[in-house]
Amino acid sequence: MSGDGTTDEGRTAPGDGAGGGPAGNPSHNGGKHRRRKYGRNRGDDGSREESMVPRAEFQSYYGRPVLKPPVWEWKIPAYLFTGGLSAASTMLSVGADLTGRPGLARTGRVGGAAALAASMYLLVADLGRPFRFHHMMRVAKPSSPMSVGTWILIAYSPGSMLAATAELLPASLRGTLPGRLLRFAARPAGMSAAVFAPGVASYTAVLLAQTAVPAWNDAHRELPFVFTGSAAASAAGLGMVCAPLEEAGPARRLAAIGAAVEIVASRMIDRRPGFVTTAYTTGHPHHLRKASEYLTLGGALTALTLARRSRVAAAVGGLALMAGSVFQRFGVFEAGVHSTKDPAYVVKPQRERLDARKREEAERAAEASQE
Amino acid sequence: MTRENSFHGPLADPAGEAGHEDHPPRMGFFTDTSVCIGCKACEVACKEWNAVPEDGIELLGMSYDNTGSLGASSWRHVAFIEQQRPLGHQDAGLTDLPVGPSSTETTTEVVAEALEATERGGANLGTAPVDLGFPSFDLPGAGSGVENRTQFRWLMSSDVCKHCTHAGCLDVCPTGALFRTEFGTVVVQQDICNGCGYCVSGCPYGVIDRRPDDGRAWKCTMCYDRLRADMEPACAKACPTDSIQFGPLDELRERADRRLADLHAIGVSEAQLYGRDPEDGVGGDGAFFLLLDDPEVYGFPPDPVVPARDIKSMWQHAGTAAAMMVAASAAVFLGGRRRR
């Protein structure tokens, strides 16, 4: 490395008054070969000319991330999808059961339990020490959304599993006493699961929000609505795919409502003021969430129109809704990961907040001294 | 019960709040970076005492910092920052001497670009080799003349877990592996941790991390074993300039205030305390610092906030969303009954 690159650019530091230090970070200027923005070229005596290079936006330690990126891998966003799908499917199955729609009830019960089993696998497999999964049950800790979620899942699972088992009972066993008891218990079991299902669908938003990850923490008001909307849309999608057309009316209506809530809440995240929003509106997370929006919108429109009559349209629309939910979860997850890898997402908002507070204090001190 | 206090705001006695009765005073670190000489004795002492495994021996191209950052297997990290400005009234004695500019900016740029290519954005740099583009045929600063001569100062700072009053990692730990000790510090019980990784994302300082080969989360314990035996932590014991000072937090805070006043009096106006204020976003740090530049220059977040501060609002929004979901799931069954 020769010094030539350093001689012709503004090399003194960013930041007020104080010189320099490793500053800036190249990662959001776009383009493949990114250059850092340098600060004004200012000597200690102020005599040097100002360069045309834009002032550095923030300081950092060699552009290193301040935070640790989440150690969670694809299994966690996948769980966000399966957990939401399971919860909303269970809720749909209870409604279907109570209003005499056996096909939709069966779809919801079996789909909900299958998604729950997938969720359990994903959650345990993502642990650093999977064989210690039961340590989650040592404590009940209200301050930890993961602990709260564990207990919600524990309360939710038996009902969901029992209802699904009753659905899947082979015909030969249905007549037996245990078989009849199980089938009788299916309805209350499903209802008991449905009590906890809204918690299963929504706690994951708090799980992500109560972290230092800027993109997740910043969107803590919108995320629950994105997640419950997404859950409802995916379960409705499953209902549209599997249940007979004449029973799937509620699924189609739920698809429309869920999709609307998800898309509106998701758009509200994108419109949040402040730099952190860029984690959602740029790059890979943006593409994932755009894809989600198109799929969800398309699925919902299908549900309201063609899916009433055409079996094929219902299946295609349902699959689109489920895919939209998957993309949404991965998009939100990726936005968070991205926001930890770039120190700008940590330093810039915090520096602005700190400077604003200092200004306020100075003003208050000035007022006090005038009196 | 002071439930309001347990998530956010000033809290006089974290150990007592965690249920310890009759406990010793809250212990802490005051790291005075103005006297740090960058010897890394703290890093070595910590590794030795705590048997922390090696986590990559790499040249990172970041001045003399080849540790990179705190992590699962780096519980002390000495940062090196080269700057083109004098320290206080210091005269570097460079007037009319033909010295070249410091290569800080250039190295920073090279390092920052290399970091982007690493798997976790450099958060665990040191655990994997990174091509920094060296060597080159020119010396750093070669080809520059007297006109490029600059002032120069070197900032060094030994970073460590902050043992926050309101610890994000401790709040979110679902197994109870992380706990508040009688000294007010925060420690992971390795026989309990199941490696869920939530603490990694809960920490607003990016301190705690999971060891990939081991699967559990690790961080500084403030030498809990030594504390219980009335000994000071290994890093503080090893520090030759008393840059790392260990003691009851109240005393350290007084001492830090005096040191800050002294430094301001002799013209080091940029000196500032970081993590000293019990009113800050984490209720004050158990390990706090005297810095000579903005916190972010050292890799600290300028204004960290414990994620649980907004816990009430988060659950309220989640509750509203859940209620809407119930209402929607019920509403879709109304009026559709005639189908069957």
C-alpha cells in the first residue's frame, strides 16, 4: 500500500472539532467497488482548503460492526413461518369445526400440528446444544420473550397434537372406546390450543424486537401486525389449497384480511422515519419483502375472485399466500442481520440521539443562566 | 416491588434486586484509557486465568490490534487507533521534520473492505483468515514528502464486558444460565447454557458470543472465582499502568470524576467518561471507561439502550395484534354458514 491514495483526498477526520480516527464505512454507497466518504480536509490551524469530498457520515472502529450478528441461521425465520402457520391453522380449524366444515377443520388440525412439529424441530436444531433443549423449562422468565414463548408453546402443543391425532385416526380404531373418546376430545382439545394460538403467532414479533438488532428493535410497533397478518394469510392459504371449495369460504376471507394487515403493516415499516429503515428498503431484504408483497397481494386477490369457483386457482392462490409469508419472514430476518453487520445502523441513530440530547441540555443550561 | 426499575433506569443495587441478601458492594472496572500503553497484558492474563481458547492468530492490519473485537474467546480486547491530532498540549516534535502521514485512513479503508467479505461482517474476525491485500512493495506512507507531515496520537483502550445495570443478555436468557452475581456482575453458567443464542442479539455492546465448536455462549465473568476468593480480576492484576482499575463501583466512579477533572484542567478537553452515568440507557455500566474521543471511534455504541426498555410497549402491540387475529378468525365464519 503506497501513500498515493492518501495524499490527494481529505484525510483529516470526520466529526466536530476532533480529528480523526478511523471513520466511515463503505457499505452503503452502493456499487461494487465502494469508497469511503472522507471528512473535510482541515488542518489543525484550519488553513487547509476544503475538499469536495462529502463529509463522513459517522465514525467507527476500522468499519467494524459494533454488534454481533445473530447466530441464528435459516431455521429461525423458517420457524417464524411454521409457528405462525400452525397457530392460525389451529384457529381456523376451530371455527370450521364449530360451523360444520369438516374438510377445513381437518386441514387446519393436521396442517397446524404438522407445522408445529416442524417448529419444534427447527427450534431445537438451532440450539448450540440441542440436547439441552429442556433447560428452557428450568425457569419462567417474563423478561425473556423466548422463555414466554416456550411456555406458550408448551400450553399450545397438547391440544393441537390431540386434535390432529383424532383426525388421523385409522377407520379401524374409530369405533373402539379409546377411538371414540379421542374423537370426542378433539373439539375441546382444538379449542384449548386456539386459546394460546394468538400468542404463538404474535410472541415471535417481541422475540425479535427485544434485541439490540437495530432493524428489529426499531420496528417493534409494526412487527406484531406483520407477523399475525402473515400467519393468518399463510394458514388461509393452506386452507385454500387443501379444503373443498364450498368449505373454504372463511379461509378465503381470512386470506384477504391477513394479507391486508400484513401488507399495510409491512409498508408502515418501510415508511418509518430514520436511517434504520434502510435496512428494510434496500438490498436483499428489500427484494425478499417485495416478492412477499406481490405473492401475498396476488394470493389475496385470487382468494377474493377466481378461487371461489376454480380448484386450480384456489390452490395456486393458496400457495402464493404461503410463499409470501415465507418471504416476509426471511425478509424481516435478513434486514435485522444486515443491520448488525454495518456499524452505521448502530452509530448513526445513537449519535443523532446523543447530539440532540446534548443540544437540549445546553439550551436548558443557557435558559437557566439567563434567568 | 420496584418493577419499573428492573427493566430500565437508575438502579442503586442490582444484586439486591436480583435477590441477593447481605451481599458485598457492587464491584466494577474503571478503565482509564489515557494511561493505557497497549501492552495487552490484560488480554493475556485473561486468557491464561480463564483458560480461554485460542481464537485465531491473524494479522488484521488494524494498527497493533490483532484481536479484532470482543467475542466468545476474547474477553479483553485492546483497541489501537492512530489519529492525526495532538494529545492535549503535547508537542510531537515534528515541526520541520520530514515524516510521512500516518497510514490510519488507508488501513481503515483496506480493513473495512476486507471485513465485508467475511462471513459475519468481521464480528468474529480473528477466527478465520482474512486477506488484507498485504504485502505491497511500497512502505506505508512512501512517496509522501514533508508537506504531508501530520500531528499524531495513538489511542489505546482495553475493552471488556460492561456488566450493565440492566443487562440485555441477562434479560433475554431463557434458561437462567446468565445470572446476576452477589457482586452485581453478570455471569454465564456453562453447565446450564443451551446455546440458544438470544443473548448474542440481546447485548447492545456486541460483547457476548457463541463459540462455534462448543455451542455455548461465553463472555467475561469479571473473574467470578477470583472475586469470591477476595482477589482482583486477572486483567486488573496484570495491568502495569493501572489503566484497568478494579474496586467497588462507587469508589471507582468518584475516582473517575476526579481523573476527568484533572485531565480537563491540563488541557485534554476531549476526555470523557463512558458508561459512568446511572441515568443512561443501560442504567450505567459496571465496567466503565475514560475515553479521549467519541465512543464510536473505539468501537463502542455511542448511546446504547437495553432492549427491554420498551418491553411494555412491545407486548402491548403484540397483544393488540393477537386480539385482531382472534377477531378476524371469528369474523370470517359469520354469514358463511348457509354453505352447508
